[in-house]
Amino acid sequence: MKYLLLLSLWIVTGALVHAENTQPNVLWVLTDDHRYDSIRAFNKMLHGREMSELGYVESPNTDRLAQMGTTFINTYCQAQGCAPSRASMHYGRYPFRSGIYEFEYHNNNAEHCRPTLPETMAELGYQTTHVGKLGVRIKTIKGKWAAPHPIYQQSFYFKDLAKDGLCAWGKDWISVINGRKFDKPFQSLEYFVTPDGTREYCSLELEELMPEYAGTAAMTMEKYDLLRHYNKKKGKHVDSGMILAGVSAREAGKTRDGYYASIFVDFLRNQNKAFRVGSRDYDGVDTSKPLFCHIGFDFPHTPVLPPADYRKRFQQHDYKIPVLDEKELETMPAQLRKQVAHGYSDHFTDAEKLAMIQDYYAFCAYGDTLVGQATDAFIEYSESQNQPWTIVYVCGDHGWKLNDHGSVSKFTPWDVDSHNPIVVVSSDKEAFPAGKVVTDFTEFVDIAPTILAAAGADLDDAKYDYLDGSDLAGIVSGEIPSRDYVIGESHAVIGPRAFIRTKDYVFSMQTRPSKKRGEDMDWARNTSYEDLDPALYHMPSDPKEVNNLAFNPEFQHVASAMKEKLLNIVLGDNRVEVDWGGNKALGTEVFRSNFAPGAHDRKLNF
């Protein structure tokens, strides 16, 4: 209610009238692996109910943001993996235009590269700050090496915070522990941090090398009630597999996400002076410049470890568990079956599935509280400085399965993995009206041009021609026509696969025979329809996307039209592939395919 009162005061007094042409402070909030159905406001907009189809959820702070601003409810991500999705947002470019398709390290020395969003914001006079998870694996080639390339002027990274115990869980890749040095780093040294700062390790590798830790992995698993993803044949392991359920080692506010929120608040309160976070000093906000800040929350990404009080509340609620119909597998494309096998969870007991769902939504509710803390502080700071402001809230870099299709994780073009609404709240209520819901298609590539336009960039200038998206304010006003479809492409886990989604249909297909960049780029144009491993779903009659119609004669005209459109866009409208050179990121040779320039006109008729 605090920021609502401030907003009312601003409207009444007109305190910001003189700042009409002032660049707004911008806060960009992004969550991770976040299903839209964890947000009551989104459920209401899409389905006419507040709760998820699975059961109870709570999201009062995000719901308030939706009341205060404009929700773009039919936004879709461009890639269903963390790194390529975050790259598409930071560059404002589709994967097939940036050449970033999965978790590859890449450099900015390749000829097609353009500045990232925060770098361009700095050019526009902004101070740029990042808190939390980033996931943009960019480097700059310097001689024989490629060094990490900071794209924000100041960053508060999890790894730095974790060294000072500012977390409840973490992983190390170290070769020295308790003063003892080993020949090579531990493959993955997982630990939990107790309230007094003690690390409790969960590693069988550590137990083998240091007998004094014998039995600690099993004790830690029991203490925090961990449910790890496990293979049906291999069974359960105490120190491997994604943590899908469990309880945090620390109370609310003292987890890594909790520290992201409190550090951001401290950053705003320490105006024009340094402040300490753990063992390091950082600069507080510079009040002489407009602020662009990006908070990358980790929740509800694994490990799913809600604080105890949130977990206890959500354990009181029962949930409808998604059920896999084995008939779905009969028509499921091979690439999608690969992902289902990779994250298969249908062999879990009902109790395990229930715990997984309860803890996931509890983690989302905890994160919603932190979103409220950060946005409250941001609005209060902006209004105390008589500055206009804009908040861009993105519900996940992609979605997450909770035994949907018999699997957990992401990496597929199914709606549950790719549908991620955006809310834009602004002191400019004309550009982004309060309570407005936009049902037109929007995409993650729209985020960069929206923020740049708000900052005063002239998007008609040729130097911004590389941007693939549109200013969301233009979609609100109607100046930008509605789209017939959204598109994307991802290579992670399942291999190269692209999708095109309209109001009624979604079509996806394999785009490349392998991940080898620059080779067989024309493969999909010449191979058989069967080799494309196609999928076609009719959303009105099959909203869960279980009945693949790609080979159904009744729908061949639809499948054919969508296939040709998708193929022409992602393979023929200025496609870029780069052999980045592995983790060293020393490759710069760009391979292009441009046999259908202009195919991406956002219109599709069949």
C-alpha cells in the first residue's frame, strides 16, 4: 500500500510535471523457470480463475503490479533454456539472428554482434546495475584469450555473495578445502549454509577423499527433506539430480534471492556513497543519473527450497497432479520424447509428485514477496527524487513442467515451457495504462526496444535496425499492428528445433541435423517431411498439446503452411550461425543463410 499512497500523492501534486522529458528510472525484474500459473492475476486473465488448474497459488505483489500497469498476457519466450532466452532479451534479437542457441560462451568480436541492452542504456546516460543471475555468457577476444565482458557497470553476482555466506545453498568447483589441497577441483561441491554461517556439504566425492565427512551427504539430504530428480533404473542418489523439493537451510530473507532484494534496497538507500556487502564495497545509487537496474531472481529454479514457513503453509494444500497418458508418446516427436526422457518424472510416487508441486508454488510465493520489496523500494526512491519510472516484470525466462507430459524441466516449445507474460508499470499511465490487459502476441525480443524507447532512444534511427522486437508502448497504442504468430528456436538438450505459434495452432520441427554450426544449413529445405520430426497441435481443442496432428490428413494444409513460413523465417531470413570455439569463445566466423529475406513479416494466412 505504501507505493500506492506515494503514487496517489504524485498524481495529486503533479510533482513530476516539470520532469516530463526526463529519462525514467527503469527496473527490470526477471524470474527463472517460472510458470505463469503461479500468478493469480495471469490465471484470471487467461482462464477466468485465480488459482492454477493444479491448485492453490498466491502472488499478491505481482497481482498489484498487474493492477498498476499493463499486462502483456500472451508473451512467449524465444528459447526454452536459461542462457539463450536471456541472450534474446539482452540483445533484442532472435536466436537465429544472434547465433546464440543454447548455453554457448560467445564473444562480441564477431562482425554481426551489436551492443547489449545495458551497454546501450549506458550510452544514453544511464548508470547500469545488475543484481543476481545474469546468464549472458559474453566474452571479448583479447589477443589469444577471450575474457569475460561485463555488460553492466556494476554487478552483484551470486558467486561473490556466496563466498561471504550470503545464501542458503551453493556449489563450488574448488581444489582446496579446510586447508587441504587436491590435484583437481571437485566436480560439484554442493553445500547448505546454516543460520550461523556453517557450511554443510553434500558430496560423496568429498566423503571418499576426506573420511571425516563420511555420512554427511545422507544426513544433509534427510535434514532438508530433499527430493532429487532420479532415474527409474538407476534409483535415488543423495548428492546428484536436480533438487525438486526440500526446505531452505535459512529463514526467509536470508536466502540468495532474499539477499538480492535486500542488497537492491540498500543500494537505493546508500545514495552517492559506498556501502558494504559481505567483504566487499560497492557504490550506492548515483542520484545525478537515471538508473537502469536488472534484478535476476533465481527462484523458482532448482534447487526448489522454500523457507520453512512458506513450505509449511503450502503443505496444507492438496494439488491435482498432471497425468501422463501413454498414448501421447505414440505420436510425440522424437525430439520432444528426448526431453521427456531427460526429465522423466512419471515414475515418482504420488507423494513425491505432490511435494514437488507444493514446494514449487511455495517457492514462487516466497519470491513474490521479494519482488514486492524490490519494486516498493524502487518506486519510493524514484518518487523521492522526483523522477519518472518504469518497471518491466518478466514472469520467467521460460516455464517449467511439473510432470506435465510426464516430465520436469523445460527445453520444449510446449505452452507450459514457453508462455511467459510481461507486466509494464510506469509513472506514465498514458503509455502503459493501469489495469490494461493486452491479448495480442508479444515476445521477449520486445523487451530491449521497449526499455530503450522509454529511455529516449529513437528506434527509427538506423543504428537500432538490428533489433528484432517492437516497443510495447506502440502495441498498447495500436501504432504497431498485431502479429499473427510468435516464433523461436532452441538447441539445448533436445537438439535444434524451432516453433511458430498462432492463436489456434503451434507447429514445431527439427531445423538442423546436428549442432555443428555452419554445416548443413540447407538440410531442412531438402529433407523429407518425416525427417523434420514435426509436431502440430490445435490449441482450442487440445490446450495441453498432447495430440500431434502433424501427419493427420485433415490438417496437412495447416502443417504445410506453417512449415513453409517457419522454414523461410528461421532458416532463410538472415539466419546466423557461429562456431564460437567452445568455452574459450575465440570463434568469429559467421555463417549466413538468407534465401527468403523479409519472410518474417508477422503475417500468416492459410
